[in-house]
Amino acid sequence: MSRDHRHSYVFPMPGSALLRAWREGYTLSTLKRDVMAGLTIGVVAVPLSMALAIATGVPPQHGLYTAIVAGAVIALTGGSRFNISGPTAAFVVILFPIVAQHGLGGLLIATLMAGAILVALGLSRLGSLIQYVPYPVILGFTAGIGVVIALLQLPDFLGLSDVSLGDSTLHNLVLIGQALPSLSMAEISVGLITLAALVTWPRLKTPVPAPLVGLAVGTLAATLLLWGGIEVDTIASRFRWEFEGESGTGIPPFAPSFTAPWHFPGADGTPLEINFALIQSLLGPALAIALLAAIESLLCAVVADGLTRTRHDPNAELIGQGLGNLVVPFFGGITATAALARTATNIKSGAFSPIAAVVHSLVVLLAVVALAGLLGFVPMAALAALLFIIAWNMSEARHFIHTLKSAPASDVWVLVICFALTVIFDMVIAVAVGIGLAAALFIRRMAQLTQTQRLATPTTGVDFPPEVALYKISGPLFFGAAEKAIATLRAIDHNVRIVVLDMRDVPSLDTTAMVALDALRRELGEQGVGVIFVGLQPRMALKIKRAGMHREVGKLTVVSHLTHAERVARRWLSNAS
């Protein structure tokens, strides 16, 4: 191994966030802070986990299992002290189609595959990948996800009957429109009452979480309607469970237990059969899950750092997210990543370390074991109202509109295209096209910075003979700019015998540029014109040498400054005469 450790591989340390908190001094006082924060987040996580699982197309207990298992594993092995992980709204648009096509079992296997990809990303030290996703792309697909989530909740909010939504937004709109005659005023009333509570409660500035109050108000409204002889759809009426010979409605009152992901049912209700075709069909969704999980968790960690003036380890965070998603499918949990709203609440509640996230998982576990029967009374319309609020917050409508008004036209186009593709097709296509467009626009901007101009020799302070043409190239010479920059050099006067290229302001040179320079050198050589490169950085001089452009008297050389170029040019002209 080289003695220069700057380029040596450093193994990311899983659990680095917990270790840093411990080294800072973990006391009884900090434990109390973590416990209080964990209690608050746990109360918030229970309704959110149920709602997000239902939005994904699976029974609510699987969202709770995700918060219990993945929330604890990721906290203990990740690189952010404050991230709270569990089911998140961003995944709904990816996971819903997987459930529709492959069932719960397919979703768990895709989650397992995504976990392995995330671990590989962390071990490869690719935690900085978030820097390469442009803001308009992120804003576009998150706003689009918000719209899709809201659309998926309309049947429950309106009480529509016999609506089986799929993975096509346009088709779903048609199905909802056709089912509108079956809407239920009772369901709408419960949804509106819940929505009103969710919107107004935060203005009271009380420590009681708005989701808890909103669902409690919605449940009370549904109970009053039931006393009046009007039934509304609830978790208990929608979902049934069977476990080791026992059965019931709503949420099973048991802690998550170990079960292999492939033993869960597929889309047809029978256990999945693991084969190459299934793995191949789930590979694309797994890559999408891993990409979104990386973006979501690292963005969350960056925001947490800004709120607390701490620093996270991005590679350890990716490993932690990967381990959480590797473990959680074996306990019936779905895809997990860091949730920004829960993380911000964790920080505001005074958390000190990842122990707060572990406490949050224990609170959710206690709710499952002790309160499963009570949670079954929660109306589906109330959960839909909660998801409307989540969708609105996720869409960042104010930032979206502000960006449309203030951003450059190219960024606005990227934003709008990503938004439209997310809503009409899916997030994977939106992100791929968005990053491609942003990259193309960046290349275009960089190409515009690269210029070639002929200089009048008296302005340089160097007295070149009349037979010498001096050109200055400024900016990076890469595949998007090389041909345009070098095309100018092909139109030289007939009396010119030597071309001097001042390349002191060229910071980089790629293979396309070297090929173009070599072609130019050959064309000029056939016309009897020599080429002198001036100011090439040593690494670029080595590149052109390796590309086959060797020094040859009267034809090609590399010098460090213009005065040296003048002496060489006069010597070549003298030898030629």
C-alpha cells in the first residue's frame, strides 16, 4: 500500500452517530432528553406509519412494524444522530405499483434488494451522491409525489365504493370520476372534520401532536355517526389478520415476528415463488427505492445538521439505511428511510443521540401490543385527511411557485418536466430525465464558457513574426466544447507558418478534445504549419503525449510561456528558410 494515505480507502464506520454522541458524554440528563423526544416522536409515528402503509397498498400493521424494526436498526447503525426512519410519503408512488403487480411479498423482496444496494453505496463511499442531484429535479419529483399521494387518497376521503386504483395516474383519474356517484357524505364529513382539526390544531402551539389530535377527532366523529346508525369505513372494517391460528380485524395485537419475505403473499394471494424472472422484474424498482432512500435520508441528515450545527457521516448513514432495509422485510416491515418531519420534531423535542429513535420504536411497539384494538376504530377517511396534509407539506407549493417565478428558464423547464413525468408516469422516469436534462444544460453552459480568439501580437507584449498566428483558448476543453473551440483554428491565413495556442486558461482536457487537437495538428502539418502549445498543465501535457502527439522540431512542441514560444517560433522559421 502507498505511503500516501490521501487516496487510501477508509472503511465507513456503521453506528458512527451513536459513537460520536457517546464520546461527547452521555449522561442521565441526556438520556432523559432522548426519552422525552422519543415519546413525542413515537406518538406521531403511530398514525403516520399506519396511514403510509395503507397508502402503499398494504395493511397498516406493516407500516408500524417498519417504524419498530427499521427505526431502531437504522438509528443504531447509521451516521446521523437525529434522523428518524420509518415509512415515508416519498415512497408511496414507487411502492404502490410494486404491491399492485407483485403483492406484499414482492414489495418485501424489493426492499431487501434495495437494502443490499444501499449498503454497497455506503461501502463504496458514495454518500456525496446527493450533491449531484439538482434542486429543480428534487423539487419537481417531490411536488409530483405530493399530487399522486393526494390523488390516491380521494376514494377513501370521498367514501367511493368499488375503486381499485392502479399505477397509472390518468387511469386512476378516470376510475375516480366514474365512481363519483357513489360518494358518501358521512365519509366526507369525517374527512373534513379531521382535516379541519389537522389544520387548526398547530396554531394553538400545544405540545400535543396534530396527527394524534386529528385522528382522535375523526374517530370521535365516526363514533357519533355510528351511534346515529351511520357506519363509516374504519381500519377494523377494512383489514383482517390471521396469525398462528388466531384471526381478527384491524391490527394484530402482536409484536413483529420473524418471517421470511418470500412467505408473504404475492399479487394473487399465494406465497411468492423466488425465481430469476421475479428478481429481474424487481431489480428496477429496487434501484429506484435505493436511489430515493439515499436522496431522502441524506437530505434529511443535511437539514438536521443545519438545525443542530452537527455533522453526519453520509457513508455510514447509507450503510445504516441499507442494514435497516435488509432486516425489516424479515419482520413484515416495508421500505424505510429518514423522515424529515419526524426528524425535525425529534430535534425540536430536545433529542441528543440516536437513542431517541430507539425509544420512538419502543413506543410504537407498545402501541401495537397494547392499543391495537383501539387503533382499529380509526376511520379510513381520517387517515386520508392526514395524508392530504402530508402530501401538501411534501409538495412545498410555496417553494415550487417561487422557483417558477425566479429561477432561470432552463431550471424552470427541468422542474416542470420532472413534476409532470412524476404525476403522469413515475418518479424513476422523472429523476432519470430530470438529471439527464440538467446535465445537458450544464454541458451547454460550460461549452458557452469555452472560447477561442485570435490575439494581435502587440497586445501580448511579445513580438511574434508575421508568419505566426497567436490564438488563446479559454475554458474547459471537453466533448461539448472541443469541436466548437477548435473549428476557429482551421481558418488560418495562407501566410501563416506557425500556430501558437495559448492554453494557460484551459483547466481540463478530455479524450474528445485530445482527438480534436490531434486531428487539427495533422491538418496543419499537411499544410506545413507547425503548432506550439503554451502553458499546458503538466498532467495535460502528459495526456497529449500519451495520445501520440510527440514533440517534433518544426511541427509540434509544448512550452511554458509566450516568450519561450516566440524564441521557438523564430528558430523554426529560420531553419525553414
